[in-house]
Amino acid sequence: MSLLRVLDVSATGMSAQSLRLNTTASNLANANSVSSNREETYRARHPIFAAELNRAKGGLGSSVGVKVQGIVESVAPLNQEYAPNHPKSDENGFIYHSNVNVMEEMANMISASRSYQTNVQIADAAKQMLSRTLQMGKS
Amino acid sequence: MAINFEKAFGIHQHTVGIRSRRTEVLAGNIANADTPGYKARDIDFKDALLNAKSRSGVHLDRTHDSHKFAQSFSMAQSGELYRVGNQPDTGDGNTVDTEVERNLFMKNSMEYQASLDFLNSKISGLRKAIKGQ
């Protein structure tokens, strides 16, 4: 039944987008984190989406779900600040801020929540189509 | 001649199947709206309908390991093709246009319901004939 596959596919979309929302929340929460050395500083995290490989038994199916291939840390340069009075400053008086770009994360958040909504609506439409099919010939 | 369901339902029994497959394809496109490199797909309705009516999907058995998979460029299931994007470069190789896909999805589900309604009226006609009322 293709319509039941629709529910699976939009579920993969929803879980991928909610993971993206999760990383955004983590990035925004840590936007102002500081540390005293480069290694420990928080770096923005972003999920990598990839099209799901088709199931081996069905060959090339018509629909492809999404899968989260992994989460990568941003390689953008860290912001280094000279603050000798800061309790976290290193021996040279520097503290390191995370490389989270708040504007970028807000845009990401809106995009993720819209995509999530779209997937929910697709699942809902598929549900209605299915239930109408089940009602076929009853009247 | 007794009741022949093949004749009674006509073309609608095939269109319902193709439209439900198309629902799946479009849902896959929307789910992959943010996947880099994903290419949007759609079904060539005419091709798929012809194939469903004749049920003559070409199938070759692989009896030896060195045999190659016989697949046409249009992918395994006939009538399925990649959509031509309406902008040349989207930055990450993804050709899904969410608005277009959503509208097509909505249109497709209306057409699906229309096909279902046609089938329903055929069924109620048959029922009337059986009951003789």
C-alpha cells in the first residue's frame, strides 16, 4: 500500500527536522558560552541530511525518506577576546567565545519548524485519503 | 455474461493505484526538501497508466552474477522521472521546490478522491443491479 509508505516517509522527515531543531536549540543555548582554551570551546553543530538508501528487497522504490547522516561541528573561527579580569581567562588574558551565529540559527529554526509542519500536513492528508479508501463501496 | 469487474470499474481501478504511488513520490520529495543533492521526482502519468493497463513491465531474470541489472534510465518503476528544476543552481544541488510540491500533492489528492468517487458510484451501480431495487 503506497499510502502507508507516505506515513513512513513523512515520519522520517519529521524526525530529521526535529533533530535539526534540537541542534539549533543547543546552539542558541550555548551562543554565549565561553572557555579558557580553544579545544573546549563550544562549536555550532549542524546535522547532515541524506536521502535514505532504498530497501534492498524492494529495489528502487518510488519514495525516499530522509536520514540524518551525522552531526558536524562548524569550522568557523572562534571569537577570541582579551579579558584579563574574566575568571575563565587563560595565562595570556584571553577568553574564547563559541562560533554560533545567532542570526543563522534563528533562520534555521524557522526553516526547520516550517518543514516539520509541511510533513505533518502531508501525513494528515495521506491519513484522510487512506480512510476514504477504506470507506469505499460502503455507502 | 456475468458481471465483469475489469469492465465495470473501467480505467479508475488503475488511476487510483497510480495516484497513490504519486502521493508517495511527492511525500518523498517534501521529506527531502532540505537534503543536499536530492533531485525531485515525479511520475509520468500517461506512461504509468499505459503500463498499469497492459501490465507489461519488462522484467529480466538474472541467472548469473555477471549479468547486469536491466534498468532503463527512467528508474525501475516505469514512468518515474526527475523533475526539471526552475532555477539552474540552488546552492546545494537540491531541486525540491516545496511550494510546487505541496500544490501538486494537494492536486493529486483531489484527483485521487475524484477517482475514488467514480469507483464508488460504479460500486453502488453494481450493488443496485445485484439487489434489483
